[in-house]
Amino acid sequence: MKKVIMAIGGHIGDAELTAGGVLASMSLEGHKIVTVALTGGEKGNPPHIDVDTYRIQKEREAKEFAEMLGGEAVVLPYKDGELPDNEEVRFMVADIIRKYKPDVVITHWKNSMHKDHSLTHKIVKDAKFYAALPGFKRENPPHYAAGPFYAENWEDPEGFHPYYYVKVSKEGFKLWQKAIETHWFTTGSKSFKYKEYYEALMAVRGKEARTDYAVAFDVDYTSKKVVRDSF
């Protein structure tokens, strides 16, 4: 049964880095991939490119990455560092969930050094709730998605505990390695070795999961329940 996997980040590139190995692997299995960025992430522009020009480049990068996985990229109009904490953005994300009908939603963990990340966490949780309730009358009918699953991110470490491991195939890892290079900052940043870090992290989590590569996710405390009929 083919699924729709939606990964929602605060900036273009967040979801592609943190959950990209899983997205690539699942795309090769024939599943539909949708990446959503609530802002452009354009203020991390390189010295030779102004912020507005880099925004255009980032949107192109999001599209190229998604297309390499046979999927789609959605970018909201908000500016990097200026994501609003209001109902408008929550219903915008809820409408995207209703439109694409994902089986699973992935996003940021709740604690982060970056305000857009922690706010995205809250927005997605509310949006998922709004998307599922029939009482909210929108253009598309209600839709329930599993999750959110919170992807491991070096900027969101406080309180994050690997709980749910998803294997990344060798072919998926190779596809991700190629696709992530469409995002300039993952290889061109002077402040952090993004691609190398997530390559290594997938290898570490893979060994923990008794395989080659994996991505670790956390879930809400109330979701950490294992129910058995007996021991």
C-alpha cells in the first residue's frame, strides 16, 4: 500500500536534512513525498548573494530536491526568522495536510536554539488537530495523519530522545547524498558541516538499529505506550 509522507520544516532544507534519508528510501519504494517549509531560510545567505536572491535560490533548491525524489515541495511565504505565531499559519498548514492527505507527518522537536523550529513544532501540532476535525469547515474534507514524528536535528537537542528508528536503505542513502547537494548550505556553509554531520548521524543510528543507516525520531510522551495482552 503506497503512502504519502509529509515532512514539515521551519526552513527550506530542514526536513530534507533531518528526515531526508527516510524520504529518499520511501520514495524508491514508490511512496509519495511532500516537503513543506514554513519559511525560506534565506537569511543564512552566503556573502556573495543578497537575502532576496537567496530566497529565490532556496525555493528552487526545495523544488529540485523534491523532484529528485519524485515528490513535491511546498514553501509558505513567511520570511526566515519572522514566522508568525497565529491561527492564519496554522490553518494554512492544516489546509496543506487536507490537500495532500499524508499518512505520516514529520516535523521539529519542541526544544530548539532556533525560534522558527520550536514554533514550527507548535504550529504543526495544532494544524494536524485542525486538519482532522470535521467541525473546521475548509475547502477540503478533514484528514487524519499519524504523528507528528519529530526528526533528530543538531539544533533541536534539548530533551530529544531517540525512540522510533526508521531504516534507510543503501540506495536511499545514496539518493539522499546526491539530492541534498541541491541545497547550497549543506555543503557550502563555513559554520557547520551539515551533509557530513547527517551522513554520520544516519550511520550511528543505523548501527543502533542493527542496520547500515537509520533516522531516529522522538514522539510525544502520551504516544509512548506499548500495549500487550500479556507478557
